Amino acid sequence: MRAGEKVGWGILIGSAMVLLPLLLVAGNVFRQVALPRDPTLPPLVFHYIPWFGSAATYGMDPYKFLFDCREQYGDLFTFILLGRRMTVALGPKGNNLILGGKLSQVSAEDAYTHLTTPVFGKGVVYDCPNEMLMQQKRMVKFGLSTENFKSYVPLIKKEATDFMNNELKPVAGEWKQAHALHSMAELTILTASATLQGKEVRGKLDKTFARRYEALDGGFTPINFMFPNLPLPSYKKRDKAQREMSEFYQEIIRGRREGGADHDHDMIAALMSSAYRDGTPLSDSDIAHMMIALLMAGQHTSSATSSWTLLHLADRPDVYEELYQEQKEKFGNPDGTFRDLTYEDLKDLPLLDSCIRETLRIHAPIHSIMRKVMSDIPVPTSVAAPAIPEKNASYVIPEGHFVLASPGVAQMDPKVWQDASIWNPHRWVDEKGVASKALAEYDGGDKIDYGYGSVSKGTESPYQPFGAGRHRCIGESFAYLQLQTILATFIRNMEMKLEEPFPKTNYQTMVVLPLPAKISYRLRK
């Protein structure tokens, strides 16, 4: 080939590489604005790039994206996310449509198993039929008994006190600083291992455990959700860590079976004595994988919520002082000390409870809850007005779509909550206010048994911090116990303040976390 021909081919190929993307974008825009579309399909969010769709704007700030789309399209719309058609239904009615959906219509297993199974392991959570998952939740719930909770409070208090004295080392009259998220992540795993996870786990929290946990955690990110099988080093580290962590728990289980040691109050003991309804006991690998699931899921949400709560309290010294006075009034001794907290005492701290609830309202741990559509879903008029009003024809979400609920949108909706973006724990003290009504709808209302005991359905409440319906988190009671005990211990012993701007939100993780921020603290006089 002559030199001139080579140049000509190079120009032609270069032009094609420029023109082809432009033609694809132009064709995608033309299809959206000029071609007729099925009027019964939910409105499609306009996007320029085919397949990629709205991934950038959704990924950078999901809540801004969802609120902006609601202003333009209403409570029901579809957007493209890396080739997937995501149909969003917002508000309490939208949450009910998705989170209260029938098993024949929506599946959490098909939406999440490619993310969770490589981390948790096979045979548990979303890697088994829903009916089996409900039985596994029943077994876990059995281990979350009041008797166990009573024994957990002094254990959590001891871990919090030891962490404060040995790691934070507060001094009276001297302000020190600590990274909020890093500190609470470490303390959360210490308290969970001392209680739910068992003494053997707590005793083996060394660098090897930390390495395995970090590798597993690296497989629990948005990229793993969207692209489950990439040939990346982090994926190989995740798989190796999962095998090692599974064997770690199974070794503990074998030791207990051989030694017959008494471990009545932890989750391993509860699962070892559990069986499915047909009498089949859990295998050692099942127990190990369920323990990994409890470790990973509980760690993320609790460390996120405790970090956000501490940051808000440090930013509001007036509320922090109120919490201190609340404890002095309820549990103070004449000499200025406090009596030890008990499980019953935690129920007598309404302002502390309100602070946690308000934090969960503004910072819902999960911003998007997804399901895969297994059969067409007619959309009730309570969620969206008829697609063709004159024929009263409803919208239909087709099989193969994914549906997305975002309880956090309802929890921060200015149409529902006064000063919705302001952290105000006192709103929960008003017995006739929106918050109290929302809580009653969430924890009260219709009861239903999905297979793990009677629970409040809660799918139409504007407050759903732990999800709702059959997949509502069964660990919420333990989470409150853990958070209340840690925070109460800190409040008794330390003063806190925030000397830098309140941190923004990191949406690049599966759980909504604060960006790095330090809290200043000192020992109370």
C-alpha cells in the first residue's frame, strides 16, 4: 500500500471513529423525541448516550437526580442505567408498589444475588429461594431475643469504654481529634463481634481478619453490582477472602461441636440449634455464610448511622448538652457519677432515640432498593395518573425491567416534612406531628407474617429507614441497642464539637457514608 493510500485510510478510519459515536447519539435522541412510543410505558428520562443513559447524574447524587426527575416526570418514570431499564416509583405509594410487591411480580433475589453471593457465600440470603430466605430470617430473629439483648448492653458498654480509653484517650481540658467514620467503623465491628458474633470471633480480630474483611468489603461496591464478573484483582481478592472467612467460621463451629462449650447468647449458638421447617438443620457452611452476611450488612449500616449521628451531635452542642442532662436526670448518682446502663434503661432515653431516628431520616443507609420485574406490573392510579386518561388505561412496568424504590426521597420530601433538610430530633417528641404519625405507620398498622414472625408491613409510611415488607431488616432492634449504648457511653464521658464544615455525602459506596471529617473531643471534667 502506498504512503498516500495509508494516509487516506487513516483519515477514513479516524473520521468513522468520530462520526460513529455522534451518529449513535443522534439516533438515540431522534428515537426519544421523534418516534412514537407505547403510551402505557412510564415516561423515559431523556438521555444522550445510549446504553450509558443517566448513569453519571444518578451515580454522582442519586437524591438530586430522583428529585429533579420527579419535578419533570412525576412519581413514576424510567431511566437507563448501563443498559438496564430502571423504573422508579417514588413516595409512600411508590414504595408500597415495590417493597410490598407480590413474589410473582418482583424479585430481590434476581436483583441482588450477583452482588451478595460472592461476598456472603452460596446457599443463603439471595442465593436461595425466597421461602428459604424467610426461614433463615426466622432463625436469625430467634437469636435476637430480649434475653440476649439484656446480656449485650454491658458487653457493648465495655467495648465502647475500652475503645474510648485505649484508642481515643480523651484528656480533660485538651481537645483532640478523631476521624468519625474510621473510629465508628472500628468500634462497630468490635461491639458486634463481642455480642452477635461470639467470643471466638472477638478474640481473633487481628490483622488477618482485618485483611479478609477489607477484601470482602472491596467486593461490595457499585461496580460489583453493575459488573459482577470483571477480571480485576479486587474480585480475586474478594473470592479468596470469602473462602478464608467461611473456613474461619466453620472452624469455630467444629470446635464448639467437639468441645461442647456453652455459648447461649451469640448468633452462632442460635443458628447451630436451628433447622428448616422440614427438620433439616443448617449446614456448617450455611451458618458460616449467614454469619458473614450479618457481619457485612450490619457493619455498613451501623457504622454509617453512628458516624452521621456523632457528626450531627458535634455540630449541635446544644442538643449534645440536652442528651447529657437527660442521662444525669435519669441515671445520675449524687456524687456526679452514673449508674451502669441496662437494657431497660435505653427505653428511658427519648431524646437519644429521637436523635438516632432523625439521623436515619436524613441519612437512610441505602438510597436505592431494587427488584427485578418477573411479570408485568399494572401501576395503580394512586402511584401515577392513568397513562391514557380518556381510556383510564394504567401504566404498565414490563417484565425484565428493574424497579427502584427510594425511601429516602419520602423521608426528605418537603411536601411531607417541615424543614425537611434540617436535622431536628425534637420533631420526634411531638406526639401529634408528622414524625410520630410516620413512625406509627411504620411500626404499627397492619401486621403480616412473611415466614419469620409477625411484623408491621410499614410499606406506606414516609419513614422506612430499614426498608419495609418481606425484606425489612430484622436487625434493626439490635442496631438501635448498639447505637444507643455506644452513644450514651460517649455522652457520659466526653464533650464533642465540630470545628470544620459539616461533611458532604459520599455516594460512591453501596451504603450512604459521610466524606472524611474529624470530630474534636475532650474528657468531661
